Amino acid sequence: MNIVVFISGRGSNLEALLNDQNNYQITHVIGSKKGIKGFDVAEKHGITHSYINWQDKNRAEAITLEILSEEQPDLIVLAGFMKILSADFVAQFKNKIINIHPSLLPAYPGLHTHQRVLNDKQTEHGASIHFVDSLLDHGQVISQTRIKVNPEDNAESLASKLITKEHKLLVETVGQIANEQIRWHNNTLFHNNIPLEKPIVII
Ligand code: GRF
């Protein structure tokens, strides 16, 4: 299975995927910011990477589509990609784009999830992987991982506790998509041949 990964920053989730690549290959990394650490990660692994200036979204998406028509990926992974893709773009890759988001969706879509969880005095937090539709952090949730929120936690401690679990969540979910344990059939998402009713829990 060929994958293109979209990033906007550090690229630690990208690196987790690059270190795995058991039953999939990352063929190209697309980044929306110049000079991001994620490009160094791609470089280190010898993966072609492209910076695309997202100031003009239509143009950015047109260039991205050209790359994707060359690469013909089976899956697009948004891993810390901070731009919102247009409905037209997403429609061209129905059920082929996944995103990792640091909250237990549908709770806390959008930014600053760790702080919002703390503000609301939640005792549990987590991360989700979902198929991307035209709404922000929306679309069928595939899998989740959870962490406890302790009274002494702050946004930084939650982020650092969660990130290692995010890596495992992403690698395992992508692996299961690649081996078709997770697959779409007639607009229903199946996990191990059973329609998925609740997100898969990855510890
Ligand atoms: C992760 O927390 C991810 O859930 C969120 O952005 C962060 C990206 O981190 N969408 P990295 O660039 O993969 O290190």
C-alpha cells in the first residue's frame, strides 16, 4: 500500500510511520510550511518531500493534486497537517484520507485540545484517528487511545504523555488498513469483517 503523508510541523508521527513500513510504503511527504522539522525526518529516510505554499489554497490544492496523480497513493495520512482541505479535494479521495487528532472525538475538534480538556476538568483525554470528510476533525472515527488526566497535569505534560501513544495508534491503525483488517465495503467500515460500531481501542 502506497501512502502520501501531509505534515505542517515536527513530523514525529511521520517518523513513527517511516520506522514501521511493515506492510506499506511512504512514497512522498507534502508539507505546508517551509523549513519544518518533518522535512528533515523525510530527508533522513530518503523520502521525496515537497513544500507547498498554502497561501493560495486553490493553487496549493491544484499542485498537490498533480503530485497525487503521479503517486497514485492508496491512502493519504494527515499527520499534524494544519490546513483544512476543501470539500472538492476531499471528495476526490473518498474514504482514502485519514487524520490523527489529539482528542477523543467527537469531543474537542479544533485547536488547543489539551488546554480545553484541562479547563473542563476532564479526567480522561486521548487521541483519535478518523476518515476525513469536508468538516473539521469530522468523519468516521476508526480508533482511539486514552490517557488519564491527573490533577498536576498541564497542557505540555498531557501533550508529551499523549504523543507516544499517538505514534502507536497511528502505526497500528495504518497497519490494519494496509492488511485490510480495516476496510470499507458498500459505505460501511468493517474491522475484522464486522461492521465497526465503536472506535477500535489501541492501548
Ligand atoms: C499531533 O499531536 C497530532 O495529533 C496533531 O498534531 C500533532 C503533530 O505532531 N494533529 P507531529 O508533527 O507528528 O510531531
